[in-house]
Amino acid sequence: MAKPGEGTQTELVAPLSREELSVVTANLRFALENCPVDGGVLTEDGSASSEESVRSLLKKLEAAKTRPISLRDLPNGEVKLLKAIAEYAIKECPIDGAMMLNSGRFISKDDLRSLKQKLDALPQTTTTAGRALSAVEILEQEHRLILRVVNLLPTIRRNVDAGVVDESVLPSVVDFFTAFTDGYHHAKEEGLLFPALQLRGVSPRGCPVGTLKLEHQQGRSLMGTLKSAVEKYSEGDPGAASAISSVLKDAEDLYTTHIWREDYLLFPMSGKVLPSSDQEELTRDSAKVQSKFGSGFLERYELLVDKLERSANQTPGPAQPIGSRVPIVSS
Ligand SMILES: [Fe+2]
Ligand SMILES: [Fe+2]
């Protein structure tokens, strides 16, 4: 059973239920009637709300009673507005018992906290202005998903060392780094971004591109080693656990450094080196590559990461909580 306020990627993709839709629309109506909506609510990026934007969003969501809508269907600007209004209502308005649904149930602050946490868990698909993310912004966002797995590696390693690792975890880690990180994410960097930079004079062998390509190769090699160690582990080879633990530590170090290099060196440099026409072309080419993988590819790996987080945190033994991150837990 899901704890209050927690939602899985499945729930985010699924259409909002009638009850959830009622909570969202009641929240917006309450804000229009009771809170200083026009300019009185600031979204997380500092934009002030307007009564017109709230009314327009309310109209759109009310129409969803006949045409199902999921939270993922909403552009970022609307998600941010919903978050800001839910947060404002939780903090400032006497919500508990002040709003009643058609079912006769009163909305509590827990309903609004649950809504806000679901909204917080949504991946960004557009900018605040509603513009689709650029190819580089998408790569940057994919790093966040990769880092969620990298952050689990110390716990998985401890579980391997203690012999309490769930049997599905290690093949999932190999699958994630092989198919998503390398086959999808690195493939876009090597097939599109690096060549675009080279055309503008960036050396393919120097820093940072040469180093990054080398790190991609190191990642491939580590996953090859991990895959064979996992196979031996499942066959009961007594030496396989220490080999797995060692590769996981190397992968953690490699991807932490690699992603830092790209976020703080490669991507800012790309913004300066590539003129806007190149960046637009890169975004179009990136969309074509992504469409070849199918619309469910990214969601499949988001679900895999959710599952890995649940498994790593639920495994008994010496596993430790992962920093301050709040795991997404489902039933
Ligand atoms: Fe990379
Ligand atoms: Fe990357």
C-alpha cells in the first residue's frame, strides 16, 4: 500500500482518477475564491501567479472529466502553478475541512501534500515558458536518473558484501547502465553532440571530449566485467561477490566524475560553442533518435530505478538509508 504522499512513475503516467482530479480542481477553485491568486502566489522559479492562468488551468482540468489526463500531460508551467498553489494552501489557508468533494469527503492537508509530492516527482519535459527541452537539457535531465542509480551503488555493494542482495538487483543494474546509460544516453552524446562540437572546432581527442569518450569506454568495460561476475555469482561462485563489489565501486567513482565533467564543463561549453541553429538541429536529431527507442523506453527505465530504490532500501541487513533522498515507494 502506498504511503500518503508517495507516488510511483506508473501513477504519474496513469490518468488522474476522478477523486484525484476533484482534489486538484477543488484546490484551484479554493485558491481563486480565498487566496490572493493574482500575483499572490510565487512559483518555484519566482513567477507570480495570475488569475487568468489559474482559471485557464481549472478549465482544462475540468474538461478532463470527459477526456482523461495524467499529470505528465501538463506542461511545466502548469505543474509549477499547481505546486505553488498546493504549497500555499498547505501553509497559509485553513484547508482542513474547508473544501468538500462531490463525494462528500472533505479535503485534508494530507491530500494536498500527496498531490504536491506527486507533482514534485514529475520529470521536466518543457521549460517554464512551455518550450520543449533542448537536446542538451534532456541529456542533463537523464543524468539525474543515472545519478539515482549511482547513489544506490554503495548500498547495493554493502548488501552484496553481506550476502543479502535481492537477486533481481544486479541484473537490473547491468541492464540500466548497458541499455539506458550507454545504449541510449551515451549513444546520443557520441552520435550527435560530440560530432556537432567537432564541426565547430572542438578536438575529439582533447579535453573534455576525448576524456569523456574514454570514460564511456571504461563504463562499457566495467559493465562487461560486472555482467560476467553477476553470472558467476548466480552460479554460486564464491569469489564473485568481491569482484562485483569492486566493479560497483569503480562504476560509482567513474559515473560521479563523468557526470560532473559533463554538467559543469561539456554542457556549458556546448552552449557557447554551438550557435542556436546548431542547437536546434541537435534537438531535432535527438528527438528522432529518441523516437526510435519508442515512447515507453524512458518510462521503463524510470520504473526500473523506482524498483531498484525500493529493493535497496527494503533489503534487511547492513543497508543504510540513501542520504536525505526520499525514496518513491509503491504498494
Ligand atoms: Fe557521457
Ligand atoms: Fe552524459
